[in-house]
Amino acid sequence: MSSQPSAVRTPAESVGVFALLGNPNTGKSTLFGALTGVRQKVANFPGVTVEAKLGQRTTARGSSTFIDLPGTYSLAARSPDERVALQALLGRLEGIPAPHGVLIVVDATSLDRNLYLASQVLELDLPAVVALTMVDVAERRGIEIDVEQLSEALGAPVVPVNAPRGEGLEELVAALEAVAEQARPPLVISYAEELRHAVDTVLAELESGAERLGWTPCRSDALRLVVDGDGPFLSEVEERLGGDFLSRYRSIRESASQERAPSLIEAQARYGQIALWSRGCRRVTEQTGTTWTERIDGVLTHKLWGSLTFVVVMGLLFQSIFAWSSPLMDGIESLFGALGGWIGAGLPEGPLRGLLVDGIIGGVGGVVVFLPQILILFCFIAVLEDLGYMTRAAFLMDNLMAKFSLSGRSFIPLLSSFACAVPGIMGARVIEDRATRLTTIFLAPFMSCSARLPVYTLMIGAFVPARTVWGFLELQGIVLFAMYFVGIAAAVPTAWLVQRFWLKGHRSAFLLELPSYKMPRIKAVALTLWQRGGAFVRRAGTIILAVSIVVWALAYFPRSETVLERFETSREQARETYRSSLATSVQELGLPGREGDPETVMEETAAAESDQADRARVRLKAARDNLDGRLVQLDGDEQGELLATSYLGRAGRLIEPIVEPLGWDWRIGMATLASFPAREVIVATLGTIFHLSDVDEESESLRDVLRDAKRPDGGPLFTLATGLSVMIFFALCAQCAATLATMRRETASWRWPLLSFAYMTSLAYLAAFAVYQIARAAES
Amino acid sequence: MTTPGTLAALSVGARARVIEVGGDERLQQRLLELGVLPGIELKVVRTAPLGDPLEVQVMGYSLSLRRSEAEVVRIEALSE
């Protein structure tokens, strides 16, 4: 037996690896689902924001691996995301097995445009089969395609499929397995002389440097370099072949572009070839009447009805992620609370209990609580996307969003971010344009999410006077609205900055296909929810868990022995006081058994039926309440002092000079540090540091305590100015581990989350500083 | 403002033939790939309620593009 690892990571009995490639909206993913079932693996590529899915299909001959590549209109590689398709087909991507063949998915309703990509793929030296989808829809529109003619024209088998009904799948797989074994002469498209010459010359250059490139160059590589010009591919080749290559390349391209742009030459040659193909194999009978899609669009993109429908749909979406998810979120919260309580009760007081209950269960629970919002939102998005409505929503909103250098596609991710930035950022996947997607992701945390609400509620309740202005507006309501508005107001210049400095030279493009309306497929929607939900839970279980544990440990350690001993003594004293007060009662009531334990004597007396027993009961209860109250107070004080002497507390004192200009003291600074994993943690931390147990944002006592909190000089800690400064900070900061972790996953790099954190924290600091100074000046 | 003789200036329902596709390299290439190339006929189906973008019927499918993007497509109007 050989212990050599196989170069391609596929099962031993594997028949082959096949990539699926096609335009968006062709039913490619449906076909992939029908071929492979629900057991799919998602593969991410380094440096890009798109992903591929891997699945298996078992046939009589063995098992085949299918790779679902992102939908694209062309193999041109102007951005790293677009580069993935060609790289994957040529087997140059790490973690993705090299395909033995490619399945080109072609939509029969727009054959010409679909054949553009197909013709690019057929130019590769790779076995290929064409899956023809939407044949029934095309026929209803009077488009008939002669499959055999088309197959002959393309030089590759063409198989009509209906994936939802499972028709044509067997034939498709059989065709794939057959072509994988025989070489196919690559398609030759006759480009104009200047382009052909340039491609030949660049190919020769590449071939002479093949060793330094690390892969075997092909004609398509040279074609892409000549046509696409500057982009990730050119940079990659330049890096390996050096500046000499670049200058020769530039002059080759220059001379090829003298009369017409290379992209025009390519498109004309390709569409010229396609016109010949489709003339031979397609018959169109003019249809009278309108299609379903046209009729639906007559309403859904209508000036009045379309706008109305849009408002209703968005209202429903917003309502669902805000209100409908709250019972589920409450359920998860109490579930985690109960779990923590149950585990806590079974463990002795100590670091292990703290770690399990506060660190792990509290930390993960605080993130998993967003799962209902994520699932509901993704259910909405998946259904709307499947239906074809998402592109219409983008069509309706684009004009508005374009004013902020975004596109219509950014609207729903940003709207969802008002509930939670995590699903918002995940929802930005639907934006094809990379720069627009990155900008949308960057802006998502600026929308005031539901986790900020507890902070606003607490601060507004405590420091904004409850009075009406101009007769009918509640001042507290205005401040809350202003907090929501602050995020949007900050997002507008941020969008400009991001595109001006971090995505240089980008102009947001729209160019969107409006596909035909289709019925949503429940299975596909369910699968999307399962994958998205799973990805989020896995993240909560890893990076977010780690962050929660670190913050918990910083707030827990070191347990100051002096503090612990001092409070143990105080507790002992309290119990002593309790016993002596009972002894006094025993004396005063003249109870028998004075020599015994006063508590036992009191209990025995109280259990009886007499006047004396009544009095004993009253006194016993009073003494016990007294003791309980004192113990709770001591516990709270102890937690507060332990927190103050913890590493986190020390860090709070360390940063006090930094947060002082915001009107904060070390306690607010520390609570802010502690709320790095999640903003709402600040409420609980403030409660602990101000010696309260069990608080939430509605708790009257925390409000009172905050109002009464003093500075060392005796002045009040919190004024309206401080409260506003805290709120502004939390409106603009990026204090959310889940958001940053999601950003890292969706942008496939740490660059964006780090940039976001640094930018938002600086912005939050400056805004809080300005607000505090202005409000204080106004107060005095 | 829209430049006469471009796709951006075409009114809803009007048909036209593409003469030339300009714009920066990326936009030009994307339009060409999507089938907006010289000699092709297209039709403006509608505009969005806010006046922009446009919906254009081209090569048997619906393409939505902004007026600023349609500006780079020079056309000759066709009569019905």
C-alpha cells in the first residue's frame, strides 16, 4: 500500500471532478442542488469575497465531485472575485480539486448572452458539457432550440435539463463521464488580426517564463491579459515575470488597441460567432401578448403600485426582524439563563463556575440570541431573491442609494442592519460589484442595531428629562430618534471616504439583469438557512467564544485575597448580628430554652399557635430580611470591588486620562472596555461596578444609582452631557465581536474588520468628545 | 442632463440600434459582454419610479442600467 497522499482530494473511487459555471439566474444552483443533494461543503478562497460549494454525487460508476462556482457573465478578471472562475477551471486554486470537466449552464431564454461565457469556456482545453435550462419557459415564449444543431456547433454535448423536476440529470452525468475521458479540440474563434497577434506574442512571453509562473500558460491566459488590461491577473503575472515583461506587454497591448479596444474586438468576434450558431439552431416565433414577468413587472416596478409594494415588503421585513423575532430571542435568552443557572447551581463558587456561566454560556448566549433575526432575514432574502424581487428592489432603490455612492443592491443589507449588522453584512453577498459590496459591509455597523437600544434606553431614561417640546413631541423620543439618525449621518461621509481612499479609482456600477420571476424553491431556501445559520453558530463557537472568555478572565482575575477576606469577615459579622438580634428577641419575649441556639428556639416558637408565636414570627422574619438584605448588599459590593481590582478595572483606571475629555471616569471607561464583545454588556457592567446585582436597562435602581453616582470631587458623575457622550460613543463605535468576525469572514481578510474598528472607534471618540464639550458649555 | 443620441436620452418604448459603446474600459467591457454592442437593437422598457435607472430589452433579456451608464452608449433611433 502506498502512503503517498493523493494530489487531488477526492475519494479513491472517484469518477471525476466537475465544475459548474454559468451566468447568474440560470438555475445553476438549483441544478447543483439536484445533482448533489443537501450535503454541501462551502469553500472560501483567500483574498476574495465569493465562495464555491462542493458536493458529491454517487452513480453506478462511482462518486463524482461537483463544484458550484459563482455565477458570472464572463471569464474576464477585473477584480479578484472575478478571477476565481478561470483559476478554478484551470485547477489553480488551493483547496479546490482540479476539474476533469466543466458543466456549462446555459439559459435557453437568453441563449446569445449565455453563449458568451460558454464560448470563453470552450476555448479552454477542458472537456465540457452544456446543460440547457429553462427550455420550457423558452418554448412558452416561442423560442425553440435544436439541441443537436447547437451541440454540433459548439463541439460539445448539449443536454436539456429541468432540475426542479429532476429531468435530464442522468443524461447529463453520463455525458460528463463520457467527455471526461476524451480530448476535445478547443474552440477557435477568429479574432481580428491585431488581437490574435497580440495574444500569440503574450502567450510566447508567458511560455518563456512558465517556470517562474508556476503554472502552464494557455491561450486564454494570454487573451485575458491582452483584453482585460490592468487587474489582479496582470499584477500577479508581473510579480513573477518582472517589469521587463510588463513593458513589453504594454507595448503589445498598445499596438493591439490602436483601432478598436481589445474588449470590443473580443465581444464582436464572440457575438459574431454566437449569431452564426444561434441562426442555425434557434427558431423564434413572434409571440402575441405579454409574458408573466412583463405583467408582474407592470405592477411591481410601477411608479405608484411598485413603490407601494416596496414599502409594504420592506415594512414587513423590518417588522419581522425587529418584532417577530423577539419572542424567539427572549426564548433563547431565558434558555441560556436557565442553563447558566443550572450549571452554576451544581458547581462551587470559583473560577470554573465563573468561566462556564459568565464566560462561556453568557458570551456565546449573547451572540446566539441573534440567530432568530439572522434566520428570519435570510428566509426573507432567499425567498425574494428566488422570486426575482431582489433585483426589482435594487432597481427601485438605486437612484437613492447612488447618491451615497452605493447601489440599489445595498438597500436591504443596510435596512437589515438596523436590527443587527451581522445578517446585514452577510446579506451584502448579493452585491456583485466588489467595491459596492465592501462599502456596504463597512457601512452596515453604522446603522443603529437593536443591541444599542439597551444603552440608549438606560441613558435616556436616566438623564434626558421626560418633557414635551413644541407641545406634542417627547424629548426622550427625539433623542432616541437622533441616535438612529447619527449613524446614518455618519455613514454618508464614510461612504465617500471609503471609496475615495480605500477603494481607489472605483466608480459604482449598476448594470443588473432583471431575471424572469420564478417560484421560490422551499428546499433551496431551507438549505440556505441551514448553511447561513450554521456558519454563524460556528463563528459564535470559535472566535466569539474566545473573545468572551478573554474579556471574562480580565474582569475576573486576579481575585484580590484582601477583598475576599474583608467581605468574608463582613459576612460573618452580619451573621453574628443576626444571631445576637435573635438572642435579644428570645430574651425579650421570655422564651424557654435560653441556653439553646436562638435561631432554633425562635423557629420552634414560631411554628406554634399563640400570641407569642405571632410575635416571634414577626421578629424572625425581620431579622432574616435584614440579614438577607445585608448579604445581597455585601455580594454586590464585593463584585464591584473585585471588578475594580481586576485587570479590567486596572485597565479602566489606566485609560481614565483618555476618556476624561468625554466626561467619563474610569468606571465608564472600564464598562466600555468590557463591552467590546457586545455593546449591551455595558449595562450589566455598570450595574456591577455600581454595586447592584441583577440589573437590566429598565431597572429603576440602576437609573437612580447612575444619577446619584459621584465624582471624587463630589460632583455628579453623570450629567446630561455625559449621558449624551456615552450614547454617541455607542452609536458610532464598533464594539461588537460578532460584527467584526462576520466582516472578517465575508471580506476574507482582517484588513476590513481592523480598519472598521479603528475608524469607528476614532469617530466615536471624536463625536463623544465634541458632544460632551458642547453640551457642557450649553449647560453652564 | 442627457446627451441626445445616447441611450440615456431615449424615451420609454423607443427602439434604437447601438452605434458605439464608449465609457471607461471596465464599463465598456461589461456592456459589451452583456450584449450591448454596435449593431444590436434594443428597446427602453421603463424607468424606475425615481427616474433612474432604465430597464432595457436587449438580446432577449432585461438589463437595468443607470442613465450615467447609458450615456456612453451612442445609438440611432429606429422608427416602429
